[in-house]
Amino acid sequence: MPQLQHALIFCLAALPFSSTAHSGGLPVRKMRQQWNGSWVASKSFNSMLGYDDRSRLDAAVDHPTGFRLELNGQVGAAPSDESLKRMESIISRHLNHEVVSQGTWETTFEVDPGIGSTCVITEYEGSTYVWVEAPYIGIYGGRVSFIRGIDAAHDLMIIDFNPTMEMRTNSERTPDTVVFRRAVPVSKSDTAESTATGES
């Protein structure tokens, strides 16, 4: 089993995570719509990538235990939502990202931080990011890497929360990196594994 875990870690590390990776020939917008649905933090996959309670001690921000993402693909029109206007203003002034989609990102935390649910998806130098409005800090989110499984129930999403300038120029992971899996188990064995590892 350790050899299998090491092989999986090597394969994940070798994948070219980007906004266009693993699209299977789908247009990028349709590929992003595969992100839609409910996701939960996966203790087993986080552990396999080296993330545990000790590695989180240096984390800069709180991370959601799960979320529901729904992207509508609409972009380009003048935003009518005041939250969208404020986020796009921050993104334009400070990040120089291109806004490519919008929707809702309903996050679940152990302690509710009071962040919004209206989200925007941005791209910058081949990487894709998700953002919501947050009190005091303006926007909250991170860099998204999507790994397509044999079917939707086996998909993974890795989010590098609190992306720094260094992260924007290389592929480093940080204590603010979290692996999420689909919230729906696909078999009795998967349900048993989720119960054994404490995943919900």
C-alpha cells in the first residue's frame, strides 16, 4: 500500500495543473462546468499528499470543510450584483486577472467567517482561480486544479487558498492547499472508506 500511495503522489505531482488540463477536448467553459456540485475535504487524499493537522499549523487562512459550486458561465455583461462589482474592481486593480465565469460558491466552515456566496472565476498565466467577497480582506479564494476521474464521482479538486505572488509564478503547494472530492459516494466500499477515515 505505501508503494501505491507513493506512485499516486508521483502521478498527481506530475500532472500539468492548469485551466485547460484534463479537458478531454472539451471547450474550456464546458470543462469548468464539470466543477459544479458538492465537494468535501478528503482526509485520505490530503494525507496522501502530505497534508495533516501538523502541516496546517502554518496555514494563513481558514479553509472550508466543504462547498457547493454552481457556475453559470455568464461573463462580459455589466454586473448587476453589487458584490460582483466590488470583486471585479478589486481583481482589476490588484490582480490583473481575466474574469471568465461567475456563479455561486457556497462554502461550509467549522466557524462561519461571514463570506459571500456570489463568486467569480478568473484566469492568470494559465492558472484558474475562484473568488468570493469576504469582510475585511476584500476577496477570499484560491487557485483551482481539477482532476477528472473515471467518472464524476471520482473527480478531485485541489484549491491553493491564500495564493501569494510566489504561487502565481510557480507550482508550489503550501499549508493552505486542500484536496476535495465529490460529496456523493459511488459504492458501498467508498462509503465504508469515508466512514473509516472520518470523511463525510
